[in-house]
Amino acid sequence: MSSSITDEAFAVAGAQVVDAAAFCVETVLKVCALSAATVPLLKSGTVAVDMLNPYYINNITFIVILGLTAFVLEAMSRTLRAQSMDVLSS
């Protein structure tokens, strides 16, 4: 899956585009769920904000074992007014 915004456009806007080594940060913000390949790269205590599919038992296991703090976007409450902006309707 790819974005319609290129890495170069992000860099021009001031973002630093890096490889997987960047997962040793304190906070990870993602639109899609973390993959099985990237989850083990996170350090204990990392805050993950993404679509995590919390009902998939392996994801919960990773959160517990790695000591992550997770904000699960698809579990956020949905209101009629904000529904057009939530991750499940996008």
C-alpha cells in the first residue's frame, strides 16, 4: 500500500523520511496497522497510534509483551457529526 503523497513531498514539508531504524522513537503514528515485521522493532514504552485491530489476539499479545501504550484509532468513539473524519469511514 502506498500514499498518494510522495516521500519527497513530505521532505519538502519538513518531515524526515527514514528507514525502519526510526522505530526506536517514543511515538509512532500510522494510518494502517503496524505490521508483524515492524512491531518487534518498537522499544518498550513506545506509544503507538494507529489502526491496531485490537480484536486480533496477536496484536494484544505484542502490546503486552513489548510494554506498548496503544491508542487504537478504530476503537475511538464515533459520532454522527465526526463520522466522516474517522478512520473507519475514510
